[in-house]
Amino acid sequence: MSMTETKARRLARLSRWRPWILRGGLVVFLLIAISVIWVSNILLTERFTETQRNRAELRLAIYSGSVLSEIQRHQVVPVLLSRDPSLIRALEANDYTNTSQYLISYVEDIGAASILLLDREGRVVAATDRARIAELRSDEPFFVEATRSPDTVFTSNEPETGRFDFTFSRQIENGDGLLGVILVEIDLGRLVDRWRGTSEAVFLTNSQGQIILSTEPRWRGRTETEAMALRTPPSAIQRALDGAGDWAFGDPSPNFFGSATIRLENRITFRGWRIVSYTAYASVRERVNGVLALQIMGFALLLAGAFYVLSRRARMQSMVLARESADLRRLNERLQREIAERQKVQRNLEEAEQSLAQNQKLAALGEMSAAVSHELNQPLAAMKTYLAGARLLLQRKRTEEAASSFQRIDDLIERMGAITRQLKSYARKGGDALEPVDMRDALKGALTMMEPQLRTDTVEITQSLPRKPAMVMVDRLRLEQVIINLLRNALDAMKGSDTRELDLMIVEGEEVVLTVRDTGDGIDDLEALFEPFYTTKKPGEGVGLGLAISSGIVTDLGGRLTARNSGRGGAVFEVRLPALAEDQGGATAAE
């Protein structure tokens, strides 16, 4: 066996085992990555949890100090005010004219909630809140206890409003006996506002274990056990836990005060008060997840690098095969380009032939006399009727009425000349002068032209016209030409129908809309309706230029001609033209 055959067998054996080797390496890599992430999660969680606990203890110590400082700061105020000469003189003289203003100047300096001055009967005689003057508070605990004790008295009670009042009171006396009581109310609610905004639920209890201040208003007046039983609606600690996110590799929904929170307590050296906080590890999971994300990213980059190396080797092998087939690909591409160029030349030739044929068709048929007769049928029919009437009038020697018929015939001849000029301008825009025209008058003129045919076909006409003029800026002759063409098409569509109804309606708004609805068979092809030489009539009855010409006329006048099928059967044509304002119409007419 030669060396070449041995090497070939080794390469073949290696190629068979290579996929399994790659899969095994991938599994080992994933196991290592998962182990590292798992251990890091445990160690980091413990470390950051301890840090969070230390911070909570520090915050609770600060809260305790702020409560004690606030109480001590206000405790000395009643002592000073009880010795104030101004207040003593006011109580002796029963003159409190400037006393309230005097107390207001004090309350701004010491930061108390309010200050009240009561006489010996327990009636408020001066206060920083003037609305409380004249209140009788003789039965209140602070007043009763202050009159019995020579020292400063602290009281806290919960009135019907549901809030706790914290007050310091002290009697005011002179050598003759009791004059009154000074009361200073403390606003400890400001401290609660500072406690909010953290991932903690903080509350203050008295010596009986009753909550007197809390970040959760519903907890006030209850014991700690009763407050913890309140689960609905969610408390502050629950909202903090919801914002902290799920715990990776742990319970996704921790207990309310379970392993995800910590309880801390601190005693305040004042009347047996205690301050308690429940702290959620709000930022622990975020910090741990940040480190874990970096580790996962690192492993992902290593895995991506391995895949890049493997893919590079695969690309090198594919490049060898690509060079061997490069000549064949270039030949195929050259052949495809030649085929595409031939197909493009053939398509251009077919399009040119079609365009040339269409242009020849338009040029030849545009000159056909059939188009002219198509537009002149109605004036000729009307002339025939007027001639027959004039002959009969002359026989009866009614010459004046016959002359009127001849004048109408002359008007029709002039109209026919104008129509032939409009037919010549089908392929180009005309330069006719525009004038203000009432759409109602244009419709009336068209109906007069169509009167003989309407009488012959026995059509029921319904008109819905506005009471005031519907003015548009148009060439009246061209507009009547469009209306006559629509009426004639409607009559042709209703041939053979049992019901022949023609609805004519004019609506005025930003546009003046003329609607023509018939009871025929409707329109089969709406897209090709306005194309030249499209017609549904039999050969010899029309060349398909009527609607195309009408659409071009309406477009030249600044409007549009539309068509649709009616839900009740038949076709509906609408002529939409811009409405002419009354002031514009009047100015144009004046010119």
C-alpha cells in the first residue's frame, strides 16, 4: 500500500468524524459557559445583597435621627412661647388684635405646622390659621393635660380625618394662676415624603405598637401584623418588587416579605417609639444581570470566533471549486446577456409597432365623418321638428310664430358649427373664452335640444335642482355638448328596458355636481369606458368618441367626469366642476 493511499484513507476517516468532533466541542463549551454563569450568579447575588443590607441599615439610622431631631427641635418652642411677655399681656388684657400675626411670624422661623393660643376656658383666641379662631378645645387631651402639668405635654391623636396630629402644649400662667395654653403642632408628614421614592416600606410605631407614620397611608392606626395582612391594593413594597424584575435562576414571583426583602428595626429614644423598614433588593438583580450579560456576551464572542474560523476553512475549499467553474459561469453570463439584449430589442420593436398602429388609427379615425354625425344627430333632429312646425304655422298664416321657429333653426345651425369646431380640438386644448354659467340653465338648454327624442322614447324624467344658482366658470356650448352626450347615451342604454327613468340632480358645494342616472343594464368595463373608440353599441350606431370627447371637455374646464354602476341598476355619470363664488360671479358678470 502506497503512502498516497494511506493519506487518502486518513483524510476520509477524518472527514467522517469531523461533524461529531465539532458537536462534542460545542456541547463542552456550552456546559462550561453555563457553569461559570451559574456560579457567578450565586456569588454576585450574595455580595450585592450584603451591600444592599448595609445601605438599608444606614438609611434607617438616618431616618431615626431625623425623627428625633424634628421632635427635639419643636419640644423647646412651647417653653419659650409660654414665657413670652407679649402673649402673657394679651391673655391678661384679653386683647388679641395682633397676636395671630405675632404667631405667624414665629411659625415661619421654626417650621411648625401651626401654633394655637387658648385662654383658660379652652377657646382659641389666636392662631396661625385664622379660620380656627374661636374653636372650643377644652375637652381635647392636650388642653386637659397641659392645665394639670407644669411641664411641656406631648400628645398624638387621630381625629376623624384619619391623620395623626403631633402636638406640644404648655400652660401659660402668671403669679395669679392659669392664663391659657400654648399649642405647637408638628408636621412630621414632611419626613414621610423623604422616605418615599426608595425600594423601602418605612413606618413609625408608638409604644403600643400602633403605626403612627408610614409610607403607606392605609397602614396608619394598625399594628404591624394587621398592616402586613393588607394585600389589596398593592403596597409600596409590592410596587418596588414589581419594578425590580424577575430573579434569574430563582423564584420568578417572590413572597411578599420573604427571601426577597429584609426587615430592619431601630428604636427612637422618645416615648418608646420604633421605626421599621422593609427593604426590597431592587437593584441587586439589575447589577447581577449586568455582570452576567457581560459574561454571556464574552462566551458569545468566543463562539462566534470559532464559527468564523470554521466558515473560513469552508470558504477556502469552496474557492477552489469556484475557480474551476469560473470560465463556465462567465460563458453562461455572456450568453444570458445576449439573450436579454435580443429580448429587449424585440420588445421595443413590438411596442413601436403597436404605438405606430395606434397613432395611425387615431389619425385616420379622427378625420372620419362618423364622429361629426355622432355629435350632430340631435341638432338635426330638432331642426326637423322646428321645420315641420314652421310649415304648419305658415299654412295657418301664423307668420310671427313661424319666424320664431326659423330663429331657433338658425341658432341650431350656429350650434352645429361650434360643435364641429370642438370635435377638431379633441386632440388639443382649445382657447375658448370662459364665462359664468348657471348649471341649471345649461341642463335646461340640453333638455330643450333633446326634447324631440325624449318625447319619442317616452322617458320619465325626475329633476332635483337647487333653488339658488349653481354657478361655474365654463364655455356654455361645450358644457351643453357634454350634457347632451350623457343624455343621449342614457337613452340608448335604456332601449329595450321595461322601466325608463332618467334622474337628473344638481348639488352645490365646493364643487357643482351634475348627476345623470338611468335604468339601463349598467357598464361592463369601467376602466376602458373613456378610451377613444370604445363602444358597446352595434356597428353603425356609434364610433366610441362621445365619452372620450366629453371627458376631455370636462378636464379642460377644470373638472372631471366619472362613471359608476348604481346599486338599483343602471349607470350613474357625474360631472364635477369647481363652484364659482358669488362675488366672483358678480364681478365677472360686471366686467
